[in-house]
Amino acid sequence: MIFDKLINHLKLDKQEFIFQFNSHPNYPSALAFSDTLNFMGVKNDAYELDKEYWDELPEEFIAIVENSFSLVKKSGSNYSVYSEKAKTFGKEELYNKSTDFVLLFEKTENAENKLAFNFKPVLYIIFAAVLAYSFMSQTIYEAIFNILSLAGVYISLEIFNQKFGNTSTVIGSICGGGGAAASQTVNSCDKIIKQDKTSILGLKFADFSLIYFAGLAVLGLFLPATAYIVKGFTFVSVLAIGYSLYIQAFVEKTFCRVCLLIISILAGQIVISSLFFENLSFSAGTLLLTVILWALVFSAVIYFNTLLEQKEALQKSNAKNLRFKRNYELFKNQMEQNPKIEFQDTETFAVGKRDAKLRISIVSNPYCGFCKDAHKLVEGLLEKYPDDISLQMRFNYSPDRAPEKYTQLISDLTHIYHHKPEKEFLHAVEEWFETKDESKINALSGGNVTSENLNPLVEMSIENSNAGLSFTPIFIINGYQFPDKYDREDILFFIDELIEDDEI
């Protein structure tokens, strides 16, 4: 199979992917493809999904198109398909050329994309160093000029972050106030900032504000040698001031306080540079420094802007994938694809409302490491919905293979179940998984050696084994095994629909 475009689009190592895929024991099946993606760090889930559900799929998914694994991307009313080559299909054409196989993947962020680092402390240190240098080594007017540059950098950074959905308390305090007037002012700021239609290399007008002030902040450190160049840039900023005022007054017909603050900073720098900076000639080295500086700042802003746009798109894509996965009809469809299991014994270790419409069984083992959280989950559901759920704990127990302490533990739990209130039995199960202390369970049973009839447990375990339920823990919902494509905790998202569903 050839799917170069698919591999390239997912930014995977082609040779490594093909090697892992070809060496998979189930090559060239969908399982092999899915496992290889998982191995390469692309988490995914596979589905057999009727075409009627395809409209609800996320923007990107993998399907088998023309007998080849293909990345499918929605593009308006058409679909871009990446496999050996990139193609474009209409909806009906795609459906006709595809199987029902769908693979949803969760793109993982590369290390370079993880911007969890808090840059503000570093920024404050840099600001402090610039201010200290300015007041110690420069004139008062040069220092004030640098303060204005730093103020411009800070405000521009806040606007830059707000563009990607981050809330800025600084911008909010500048634009806000109180009551309806404040709300209107905040909306004015949002309108100007978020609806900025300027786009040059993907950068908005506010992004150029960040580039401008960052460049001036560095050039300001070399004053008075850079005075001529700095003065030139401040004069050019008159064009930006005029453009901003025109947009606010005549296009959007509303004024934004943060924009006016930036204009005030620009105006202040124009005044200072005009009145107090001498027209010194500049050397070729100064000009070269300016060109290199602005190129670096410009490239850095473009880089981080692109990075944050990709991060934002990734978050939206993964959120949509999660919404799709939590679709109840899809969950139900996946669950009902498993064969229905009819247990003969539904009474042993059964708690909750016995005739409830929703019957949950948990196949478990007291010594299973993963069973603690599973029991806590279903017992929490039982506590929350006591009149809507029947819960049966189906412990796997075989007297031939069970050690004596396991037999005694099961006997103690059986004694508590038959001779104590239901709440005490549930407490005993909870206590066991919290402490794994057989003596505490024996104490809860009365402190004596119990010898209960464990045949129902043995028969129940045989039923579990015959149904292929050997691994633990497993949830069974009204006879259907909980889909392995879902995490057990996902049942919390579907519990209300399961309770209301009369068809399952």
C-alpha cells in the first residue's frame, strides 16, 4: 500500500511507519494500520460507521477510499483526500468510493508546540534590566522613551495573547469600568482587536505594534547612536496613528481605549524624539544592526503567531473529536455491536434497585490492581442514581486455583452480603479496595471464621469465563460489554441517556 500524502500530512517518519506497518502481524489490516499510528504517537480509535453518521465526523478523519487508507479533510461541500496522491471528491463520490471504516485520530503536540512555560517572570526581569540600564547610562529623556517602548511591548503582548482566546486582565482593566457603559467599552475593544481585517503574512495590525515596540525597545538601548533611526521610525508611526484613527472613527465607528493608549504612547515618543534627540549621523554598522534586529523580531513574531494558530486549531480539532466520541448514538451503536450476554445468575452480589431498567455488571477480582477505580466509579453511580440502577459485582473465583486467603475473603464478603444491610456490604467492598486487608473484612463480617456456600460464586465465574470475560475489570450494561474504544470513565457522559433509553 502507498499512502505518501497521508504520512506526510500527519508529519510522520515515512520509513519508520512503513517498517512498523509491514512488520505488524496483522498486516495489511485496519488493526495493523491503527496500531502503527498508535506506536508513532497518533492516538486513534477505529469504527465501522454507516454513512448516515459521517456528517457528524470531525474535520479530519481517516477512511479507506479506493481501497487505500486515506486522510479525509472536509473543505466546504467537498472533501480533500490524501493517500498516494491528493484528490478532491464531492460528498456522494466520497461515500461511493469508501467503505464504512472510519478512524478518528488525536493529533499530539510536538515538544516545540508546548508553550506551557510562563514567560512573564522572564519578561519582567528583562524589563527591569532595560530600565536599570536606561536610568544608569542614559539621559532622562532617553530613559522615558525606553519606558514608553516597554509599555508598548507589554500592551501589544497582551493583545497578541488575547487574539488566541486568552483573557487579559490588563486589557480588561483598560477597556472596562463598570455597568453597561463598561460593557459597551469592552465590546468596542473586542470589536477593534478581534475584527482586525489587516493580514500581511498572517499578521494583524496589532501584531505589527508588537514588532514595532520590540524593535524600538532594543534600538533605544543604543541611544544616542541610534537617535536618527529611532526618530525616523517614530515619524513613520504617524501613518499607523492615522490609519488606526480612521478605522475606529469611520469604519468601525467606535473607539477602543487600548488602541487610544497605544496611540498616546506613539505620540509621546514622537514628541520626545523630535524635541530631545539630536540628528546624529549613523554608521553602516548601525544600519546593519537595525536591519538584522527588525528581521529577527519580525521572524519571531511570525513564528510564534503560526505556532499559536496551530495550537488553537489543534485544540479545536481535538475538542470536536471529543464531542463526536461522546455522541450517545455512536456509543450505543458501538456497544450493541458486541454480542449480548445473558447471565443466568443475576442475584449474587446484586445491589441497588433490583428491577431497575439499567443493569450494570462489573466483572472483577478483589486482587485486581485496576479494579479499585472501576468499583469506585460504578458504586458512585449507584449512590447518585439509587432508584435507577441495579449493580451486580461478578467476582471471578475458582476454588481450585484460589489461595486460602482469597477463599476466606470471598466467604467473609458473602457473609456480609447475606447477613448485613446492603450499605455495609458496599462499605466492605470499598474498605477492601482501599486497604487490601483481609483482617479488616473479617472484622466487618463479625470477627469469626466464616464458611459460606460459595457455589453461586463458582457458577458465576464459570458464566464469566464462558462469555469470554476473563480480564478484569469489565463493565456489562444490560447484557452488552462496555465498548473497549471508550475509557471506563466515559460512562459518566452517557449515564443519563442509558437510564432513559427504553431500547437497550
